Amino acid sequence: MRGRQTPMVAALSFSAVLGVALGLGFYTLIYARGASYLTDDPAACANCHIMSEHYAAWMKSSHRHVAVCNDCHTPHAPLPKYATKAANGFWHSFAFTSGEFPEPLRIKDANRRVTEAACRRCHGAVVTAMDTGHAGARTVACLRCHGRVGHL
């Protein structure tokens, strides 16, 4: 019976792995102020120093008076909103911890679609009029020309 663990050793191994994972998870949550990401407070987005410039630009933009980060960067329905926040939180944390991210930051395709939908939700009448007015194009991509809106 070489190579097999007794039930007691297996339970202890599982408990140790679980304890380490929970300990690291809680430490990371506290150290990275994880609960702040559950709010709509734009300052939470600036917890990472790489986002400070984007936050400062938003503070000077006209969108500051009508929208917070989540209005443009997450879906509005609760389940997709928090699923997007969880996915982005994990991958942003991974990228910033490992140092593997492009500078300047670039929006990923999935997040571009979320932001494009937000533009269309708030500016629907204008975008609809533009969609029908561009020859050869079925729809206009707002971010193609207005990628810096909200961040100056």
C-alpha cells in the first residue's frame, strides 16, 4: 500500500492547504482593501498606484459629475456587475503583483464591450442617430474616437 495516504494524513493535508489558502486570501483582502471594491467609490479604483493617473484625470473630467467608474466599466445588472468586478479584480491583482501589464494600460476586448454598452445606454439617442448616418458602417464604436472621455 505504498503511496496511499491514511484518511487522517489526507484530512490534515487538506486542512493545511485550506488554511494557507484562506490565510493568504484574508491577508490579501485586508492588505489590498478588498472590501472597498464592492462599493461604487471611485477612490477604490485608485488603490493601485497604476490607476492614480486615471483617477486624477476622471476628477477633472465632465463625467465626474454624472458617472463613477462602475457606471462605465461594469454592467448595470447586479450579477454581471459583480462577476465583472471579480474577474477584473483577480486579473488586475495578478497583473499588478507580477508586474506583467502594458504601460500605458490598455482596455481588454471584454471590458471595451462593457464600456461601449455604457456609452450607448447614456447617450443612446445620439449614438443611434450616428449609427444610421455612417455610410458602410453598421454601428459606430464610441471608444474609437472618444477613448479618453472620462479620463480627459
